[in-house]
Amino acid sequence: LAGAAAVLKRSRATISRCALALTGVSDRPFLAKSAETLVGTKGDRGALAKAAEQALEGVTVNSDIHAPEEYRRHLAKVVARRALEKALERTR
């Protein structure tokens, strides 16, 4: 229904690069521009949650027999947050 993958690089405990890809949400996979807002931060939970929440801005979310738009939107935000959190964990 929705999938996410994140790549994150830290330099001296500060995020220096971040990319977040989402799939199953729109007509094709895309990179969420909101991930760029994490660059220069420490990657606290609030910042990660905000980037995940904003990941779908400007995106038309699909609705079909498998999931209505509202559920797919919710699920995409959840998997985006989890992907960002896991990517941050891997940098420690």
C-alpha cells in the first residue's frame, strides 16, 4: 500500500545529507522534498516527525480498492517516519 526508504548521513552528530523516497502512494515513486529540511539538524524525533508529516505536500495520493486516499496518506506518513528513524539509527 505504501513504502518508504531513507538515506541519511551525519557529520559530527549533525545531519549532512538526507533523502526520503516513497512508493505506492502516487502514480510513481518520488523523493520527498521535506527530507531536505533535516539537513543541519541533530535529527531529533520532532524534526523527523515533521519531515514525515510534510512528505506528501503537493502530491496527489491514490485511492483504489485496496486503500482509500485517507488511509494511504496516513500509512505513508507512518512508514516515512519509521524509515527516517531507522536511517538515523544506522548512523550511530
